[in-house]
Amino acid sequence: MESSNPNLNDWIGKTIEVEDTITAAQANLMNATLDREPTLKDGDALPPAWHWLYFHEAVRLSGLGIEGHPKLGGFMPPVPLPRRMWAGGSLLFDRPIVIGQPAVKRSTIASITPKSGKSGELYFVTVEHEVTQNGSKCLHEKQTIVYREPADPTKTLAQPPVASEKPMFSADIQPDPIMLFRYSALTFNGHRIHYDQDFCRNHEGYPDLVFHGPLTATLLLDLFYHQYPQDQIKSFEYRGVSPLFNPDPFTVNGTRRGINGQAWAANQDGGLAMQAQITF
């Protein structure tokens, strides 16, 4: 059911277009953030989900909310709840984005859905993105943002379910504040949960800095991208289950059967943080 608020309904269908050049320099800063050599060059294919490093709107400091995101009522609808989380989404890959060439991202507000859950009132905002290069579509993305009521810092976080499947391959990830700061900078993400420890504890009720949801999704894709370098990833659908925190290590894990893959991130206790499906 769409929002019954007529003011919010006015945002459905709203679009914004941003042009950027997919520079090798920005991609190689991501390589360095992942502790890899800066080997990408013009003409190479941009790794999947690395388009999140580009197409940033230059919002002035005065246009940001207390949490560091652009104030609502611009492109994003003015939902009446303050806390924003990247809940999940999907990516359909038509062809690789080529480094060294300009590209355009067109974003559209697809839906605004209020819901009630165990944690209170929620608003789910779905944004669709399309990235094109030289007039040809490279990818289509659906991104789901959830807005929540103010946090109660005295409440204990719920324990996530434990991952039940055994991975065929996996990688260990060790978060640290520098990694989180660098990814925030690369994605022009001012959300304070990723760099302001006092804000995390006193305002959000989190024990420490929060690992970025899109970076978790990127690492899941990256696991398959390097495990099967000759195979083209066609789709990726992911859902956040529970947050990951600095400095606790976690794993990204995968299995593959034919053209279908399952991916998940699990915290140091085996609790699910993100689940995803991949097709080749």
C-alpha cells in the first residue's frame, strides 16, 4: 500500500539525473581501501557495485540533517521519521561500466510505503536507478531505504539468526575506523554512524561504529567476482538482516550451484548480517 499522505505521494515519480566520469583514480582509491594495489586503468571494467563511488550530489553543509544525510524534502520525500537505514536492494547488470568514460545515473522515487513493526512505525522508500554510458544501459538498481522512529539507547539490540548453510568459499573481514572513514569519503556519505562513536552510542544505541551496508554488499559481490573472474554476474539481490560493528571481525561467504549463487555476511558469532542471491 502506498502512503496515504498526499504530500508524500507527490514525491512518487520524482527523478534526478547526475552525470559523472568514471575515473580510474576514484576506483583505485577503492582498491587501496580494500588493501589492494591500484591497478585499474581507463578501458577496464568497473567492478560490480563500485558505481556507488560515483554520481554524488554536492549538498552544502547547511543542507544536511543532524545525522549527516541531506535533509528530507529535496529529492528524498519528507517522511516523518528520523532514522535512515539502507535495508537492501537489487542490481541487474546489462553490461560493464567502463572506466575512463562519462556515465549518467537517473534516479526515480518508485514507492513510499508506511508499515508498523515490532520496532514501531516504519517508512520504506524504494528508489530505482539506471546507469547508462554512451546511451546504452549498464545496470538497473532498486534500492530500499527504511526510516525508523528515534532509537532508545537503553534497549539491547536483538540477536540475529545464525547462518545455517556451510560456505563453499569465504573471506575474513576486519573492520577498522580508517576503512570506514575512507569508504564514507569515497561515497560522499556523511552519515555519522560510520565515523562518530559518541553519536552511535548516545543517539542510535549502537555499541560502536556501524559498518556500511553498501560496503557489505560490495564485499559479497567482490567475493564472487574474484572467485569466478571469467563469468559475468547478471543479477544481485540483497537484504540487510542485522548491523555489523567496528572492530568486530566478520566473514563474507558464498555457495554456487550452476548459474545460481547464495551469499551472506555473518558476524563473529555466526549471526546473519546480510543475505544475497546472485545469478550468472
